[in-house]
Amino acid sequence: MTLVYWISSFLIFNEYFCGLSLAINVNGLTYSQNEARIKRKTNSKTGCTAPSQPKNGRWIPLNQNKTIKENEIVDVNTIISYSCDTSYKLSSSEADRELVVCLNDGKWSFPEMPRCQKLCPPMYSTNTTNLKCKKSGVPVPCDKASDGTVLRFTCAPYFEPEGTILSRKCVDGNWDYSKPTCIPVCGMKFEQSIPLILRRAIPESYNPWMTAIYRKYNKTTNEYLNICGGSLIAPNIILTAATCVTDYSGQPNDKNDYIVAVGKYYRQYQDARDADTAQYSEVEYFDIHPNYKAGLQNYLGDIAIVRVKTAFAMSKFVQPICYMDFDFTLVPDMKGVVSGWNIIKPDEERKDVLKELESVYKDYSTCESEFEEDFAKKFHTPDKICSGQFNKSSAICRGDSGSGLMFKNPKNNRNFIKGIVSIGPIIRTSDIPQCDIQRRTLFTKIDYYIDWLQSKLHLYVETEQKMRFGKLMFLITCFVLCYLADSSNGFSLSSNSYAKTENSSLIRLRRQNRNSCNDGFQCKTTQQCIDVDKQCDGALDCSDGSDEFESLCKQQVCPGYLFRCDYGACLSSDKQCNGVKDCKDNSDEVGCSSVPKVNTYCRSDQFECSNGQCVSADSRCNGVTECDDRSDETEELCLNIYCPGYTYKCAYGACVDGDSRCNGVQNCVDNSDEADCEVVPTPVPPTKPTKSPPSGSGTTCVTPAQPENGRWVYASNQQAGNSGERVGINSIINFSCNSGYRLSTTEKDIELVVCLEKGNWLFKDMPYCQKLCPPLYNSPTITMGCKNIESGTPVTCDRATSGVILSYKCAPFYEATNPTTVNCRDGTWDYSPSCIPVCGEKRVTANTLIVNGRNVERGNYPWMVAIYRLDEDSNTYINVCGGSLLRPNIVLTAAHCVTRNKDGKIANKNLFQIAAGKYYNRYKDSRDLDTAQYKEVDLIETNNEYKGELRNFRGDIAILKLKSPFALSPVIQPICYLNVNEFSLSLNAQGVVTGWGFTKSGSDVADKLKEIELPYKDDNTCQSEFDEEWAAKYFAGDKLCAGYFNQSTSVCKGDSGGALAFKHPTSKRYFVHGIVSIGPSFINNQITHCDIQQNALFTKVTFYFEWLQSRISFLTKDSS
């Protein structure tokens, strides 16, 4: 075999090199080849140095009868053949072998010898996921991908990507992300794409996740009857009520008696009218919740999973339902929908078609008052929620068992299941009990059984459809049970059968990892239990008021038909301006003289423009102005949003389609997507290398096509030629690229290609032009380097093309905000290298317990700054306040530190000096000269609310911009503040304040920096501990309270402006939540003293976060 291969390889070589007679002079070289010899005018070298053997491969000589050792000098024309081990491939070719020739100048024909690159694990397309791979713009098989290969994927119709990253990169033999997965689109209807002939009369009641569960009632004739509904949660999984698939003791029925159908509109089994859309499958398995014991436990745990034998195909008529979104919570009066074939509506005749009923969600106490007391006590258990219509002659009834309660999430317009039809009252007008169509229904609460469902679904969902936590889509459905209100001996069951059960006491399930209130809400300090629905409803149900804390309610989303209190609670809209204080902060009665009864604010799924106009929430920062005043596309709104890697981020921050860059169309409002583009506007990926044209007659070559974004010219006259022209042997054409592009074959600006004998060009694949990524350079905070992934060769980062990877590191005391390896793909970097100062880290734990505080270890709080003010009488600087470093040139402090207290007018900035890295109080103390830095103030900004004592110190917050930034060091680093509004404080959480204030009431200020730990307190507790008159005056909504009561420990004068910092439980970094503002005082001997027995008030950073963020962005935009 070796001999045969040697001969064939030698013939291949001769086809290109033997028998040529060239006389070409290029760059001082004369090429004259006879018998495969290439000569220089003056030969100074007689051969080449044999290279080292490649790792994970080898080379062997082809035209030598002896072995060749590494570093041995070999003759001109020596050929060596490179090959790689299994699971590796050559860097220079897609073929299994690469021939390298020793040229006459003593150099090998490859400037860089071939290397063996590890192949990434093979990837293959599936029925739902279509994969395409490219390397340097050239398509390659995804099962043979090497370094630099980019995989992109698309999903089949009715499927969507799991996650937002739609590409993968092969790096060092591994894909940078897991295998691409497409999952069924959940919770969306595709009615607009359904042909009119198939729509029938179902635009409202059509729900593609609705399933019909049939049971065999005649085993002789194999006839099936629809006994229940269910919901599709995955292609092979249905969720329904345990009652639908069990006997009256809770034991599973025979699975062989069941058939499940999807895509149904007509109730009858295998109805010819929906044969074009319906799909049927047998049952493989039932899984019943272990707590389900039917009537013996009052139908707790009434939930079951049905796995079908044949997975259903997704279509316009068959889609799963979404189920889990912890940010989407129900509030009273929210309207949901239930579907079924037996829904009762007033003045509507019964038909065998699918119907839909609006169901209004109600809080626990409202429902409790509407049910009979006996029924409520027995069945209104912790795993139930209440919804429906009251006295409207509309209800869910027998035969609709298993149908789900569905709500649309206004954030993404997808339908989610929040409850399951479980049990409802009945009445007896004859011998047969009837559904009470005037009452609401109890639904099983989805969240109560989340853990069990997810554990089961992980086992049952088909491998191709397995989804990560939080992406599984399912619906909990339960059986409708009817309760005989006037009967003492039991209740009746639906499904065309009835049974009596013995009365049993109420059983409440307890779940692991829950508080002692089961699924209820536990008040913070009193530990009392209230219904979860009573959170953030405007009423103080907890005696400590913790069910209406702003920290709890502010993130709540209120649907458009509800009124939202200022602190976040959701109320019925008819409670606005009704003369009654329904919000605890009375915000429902503010400005009512000019506010009509009808809501005038935007819905929760809308964005409110600055002019009051309401547009879709999705319209923000999308490159298109929907607001008449253009306020949905501003830098202030958009600059800091995150744009996924497959999109393009406009200069002002909006995210537009990834193909928008330089496509000749303005997609960004500021036209930044078309800035600095070349004459050829559309950025295209590197084109597939132009293959050599067909061979000529043996004495001519056929010219190739002109490359995109470049050109070739004849070397003889520098004139461009056309594709398909015939040129003689020894003709030379020069390839070059347009500005912003570079040649694929060389780092130089020009590549020479020669016509050889036999009609072949010197290059098998012609050079093509690759788009350059925007040039990147080192900065004082970022050091970067670039290399070609295929060859490993370093390249300059200002001339990078596809296949180049950039690695960077940050300067000391800085950290990266994006991944530190960045790929150049099709002329665009994946990310922009970015380093920001490390924030919120201290070297050691704070001392427990600035009155009665303790000295700080030097450098413990590197964000602490001292604010010195010039005393014009003594011409010396005095430490008047503390502050916090947010950025190297931005300091956060209290407004009263830099203004006149009476009216809030800003003081002269030239009076101030700001020092960081300080430990000792005194200005320019010699003991900390080695660590301290001092800066002058360039600008002072206070919030518009601040008017000093005139407004009781509301808005006591200020930003100082420095004339030059501090140099970060071990003792000078900023505190964290971004995302502080996502870090909620819990009651009694320990915060820390540092300062040089008075150490004892009436004493001198501290010489050394001190610290004190203060517990966070809720508003009601603090309110009760303050003097009533003082609290009414100063305890405003922009303040938070922390401290000790009657423990002789507090902040004091001189500590103002310092940060109240809390450690994040996950990142262990400190975030500034408050700014030392004001506290009670008293006068003794005509001297004002701090009241060290009292708590203190701090300006709440979250209250002013938007203002803070917008001003910092503006003040630092030139320096960032």
C-alpha cells in the first residue's frame, strides 16, 4: 500500500511541477523549471531544513529512498507528505494529506508548516434543528469541524431555539456552547397562519395545547367516549387530573383503555370534520402524584402525567403550553381563560365544539366569602386558587375535567397555565346533582407542585425535546368535582358516574423547603401567616405591614386594567379616586381632581413615552421610533441595555438585526449602522474561494472571476481582466482587496498568481477578500493580543479577519465585563473588550460594631472618600463629610454636604478637595501620604427634588465629578451600585457605615476611620420608634431606616454622605443602598447633640437609581 500511494502521490506532484519550462522574473527571482527544478539567479543554499514532526500527526518523505530526520538538510524538490491522527485534521487543507515541496531558495512551499488541529465533537442536523457550518466563510461538514469553524442553526417550523445564542464556535477541539437545541414554541397561537378554509369558527376558543382524553366504554365495539381534557406540555407528555385516570380509591386505571388526541375541535372521537388536523396516540404510562388519595384526602394532589406512545408532530394546531415564569404573578381581578367541550354560557345552546370561558382570578378572602362555609372549609386548601364568574350563569361543568386555567403574560404575549380546574360547588334540583353555574371554581395551584412535575418531566420528555430547568412547558389540569352543598353525607363525582365518600377532616399538605405557612405568606416580624394573594393588594394584613413593603411590591407587574399604587401594589381600577385610601401610601387618591375614573396610564405591556403616549413595550430601543417625541429611542434609555451576540448594537444603544451593519439601509435611528461603511455597502461573509477555471489547452490558462470586495489585474499592464479570458504560460495576475478587506492567502497587500504549464494556476484555490474587523488597540486598562486560530500565528488586532481570536486582560483593580476571548466573525467582533474598576470588594470582614464604632483595618473600605471643605477664616481644609467612589472620577454623597442647608443652593466647587485612600481624618496627614490621593471637583450635581430644609431634606443625594480620576490601587476601588435595585434587603439585614464622625456625643471627631454595623428596619418599626412629629416631617418615601433603638450606638455628625453598604449574598460584594442623611438630635447647654439612642435615615439609592444612572452615563460618556 505504501508503494502504491508513493507512486500516485508522485504522479500528482508531476502533474503540477514536471515538464514545465518557465522564465519569469518576480521580485528578483528567476523561475526556470525543467524536470521539476526551480532556480534562483544566484543560489546560496542547496536545500531545506527538515521540520519537526507535527503533534498528533506526522510527515514522511515521498521522493527519497532514505529516512529524513528533523533538522536535516534535504535536497531541493524534496517532497514531504503531512497527515494527522484520528480525530485531527490538517490546518492547511480539508484533504487527508498535504504535500510540501523544498523550493530552490531553500524554503518550503508553505510559509507555515501544516499543523494537526483537533476536531470538535461531530454535530448533525435533526428533524427540528438544521445545522450549517463555515470556516473562513467556506461551508464545511459539521461532523468534521476544526478550530475556527462557526456553526449556525435554525429551527423547524413551530420550534424555537433554547436560549438566545444561535451560533457555536469550535475552539481547541471543543464547541464553546452545548449542542444546539430547538424546543417547541409554547403558549402561542398561530391562527393568523391557519388557512381560512381550516379556521372554521374557532378564532377565540382555538388553543393548540388543548387535548381530549378518551376512554373505552364499550370493549366489544372499541368505542371511545371523551371523559376529560388535558394539556400538551411536550410532544409526548400530557398533563391532566388524577381523577381522570384513576379509580375512586386513587389507583391507576388500565392505560390500554385510553386514547389521547390533540388538534381537536369537535368532541367526538375520530370525527371526520377535524381529521385533517387531529392526531391520536395510545398511552404508555400514567404517573399519579403520590399524595393523591381521591376523596379520602379531599382531592389534594389531583394531578397526573400521561406519557403517550407516539410523540405528536408540532403544527399550527398542535403546540405546548408554557407554565413557569416566576416574574409573572397573578393579582386579583386578572382575567384568564379555560377551554372545554362542556362549558356553560348563558343563552348559548350546547354544541360538540370546543368553547372558551373567561375566568376572573380572585383573592382568598373574596372566594371564601362567596362559597358555602362547609364547602370552603373542606376543599379550599393551600394547593388551590380561586377563579371564575360569580352570579353570571357561566361555569365549567362535567366533562371539562382536566382543562387548564390560562393567563397571557403581558411581557411576552405568551399564554401560561397558572391553575387547574379542580373542584366546584353543585346544587340539587332533581335526583341528579347539577353544576352550580353561579359560583366560581377552585383550581390547583401550579407552583404548589412544581418540584414534583419537573422531577418527572426530566425523566419522561423525549431526549430531543429535553429542556433545561425553567424551559420545560406544561400545564397542570385537574378534574372538576361537584360538591353537594346541602348534603351532609358526601358529594358527587363527574365523568358520568357518582360515588359517596365519608367525610374526612381537612388535610393540608406541607412541602419541603417551605416556610411554616406552607404556600402562604409569612409576615416578617410577627411570623403570622396570611394568604399569598394578600401580598401587595393595598391593605395591611400583616400587623407589621410587611405584606405591603415597597421592596416586596415594587417589582410587581400590574395588568393594564388594574391601578398600580406608587409602591407597587395592584388594585381594581374602580378604587382609583373613589374617596377611600385603598393604597397604603394613598397614591390612589392623589391628584384626583384632574384624574378621570378611567385609567389614563399605559398598560403593563406598554411603554409610556415622555409625552404620555403609550406604545408597545417591545418598541423600546429597537431602532424604530414609535413615540411621536422619539423618547423610545434615546441614549439615556437604551445605552446600557444588553444586545445578544446575533444582533447589532447602535451607537446610542438600540439592538437591531445582526445583518443591519452596512447593508445600505438605515436601521438605527442615529444611522450608526451605516457609518464608516465602504463603497460596497452590504457586508458579506468571506466568499467561497474561487476555484480555478477549467484547464486550458496546455499552453494557456483561463482567468478566474474577479473577487468580491477586491480585484485582480494583469501584472504586465496593471489592467483588470475578465473571467474566462485565455492567457499564455508564465502570465501573472496580481490580487488585491478594497479598503477594509484583506487577502486570504497573505498578510501582504498583493498576491501574485502565475499560469503554469498544463493550463493550471499556481494556486489551486484563488485568493479571496476577507472583511476586516474594526481595529482594536491597547489602552491603559486593557492589554490585548490576537492570533489566527488555524495557524496559531500572532496577528495585529487592527487587521483581524474571520478566524482571528482576540484575548485580553485587564489592568490591576479592573475586571472584564465581557468574555476575555473575542472572535472576529464576518467583519464583526463578538463583543467589545471592556474593563471596568473592580467594585465593592474589601479585604477582610468588617468589625462588629460612629458613636461606639470601632477602628477600621486600613484598606478595608476602599470606596470611602473624605470630602474636605476650605475654611476661609483659617485657610485650612476640614473633613466635613464622607462619600463613596462609584467610578474613578465620580463620587456619591449627600446633597447637604455640598450645599447650603436652608435652600439647597450648591456651594462653590472650588472650596472642596476630595481624598481617597485615606485612613486618618486630617487633610494630608503624613501618616497616609503613601496611599492617599487628592482631587479637585469639576462639577457638583444634586437632584432637582433637593431644596434643603425647605423640603425637609428630600432628595438628599449628590454626584461629584472630579477634574481627574483617581488611580485605582489596593486601597482605592469603587463600591458597586449597578443592579442595586435587583438586590432587595431583608428585615434586619446587616449593613455597614464608615466615617470619621463624632465618636461620642459632644466629643471631638474620630482621628481614624471607624465602622459600624446597622440592621435594616422596616418602615413601620422605625416610624414607631421615632418621635411622631419628627417622623412625619422627615421620614419620606425616599428614605430607608437602619440602626439601633436605645443602644447608644449610631452615626453622627461628620458621617454624613457615607455609604450604607450591604454585602450581596451571592457575589459577596458590597452595594451602596443608602447615603447617610439625617437623624434625630437634641440640644444640651446650647449645643446640638446626636441622639445616639435612635435609628438614622438614609437616602434610598434605589429611589433615585434612574436619575443616578442617567447622570453618570452623561458625565462619563467622554471618558468611557
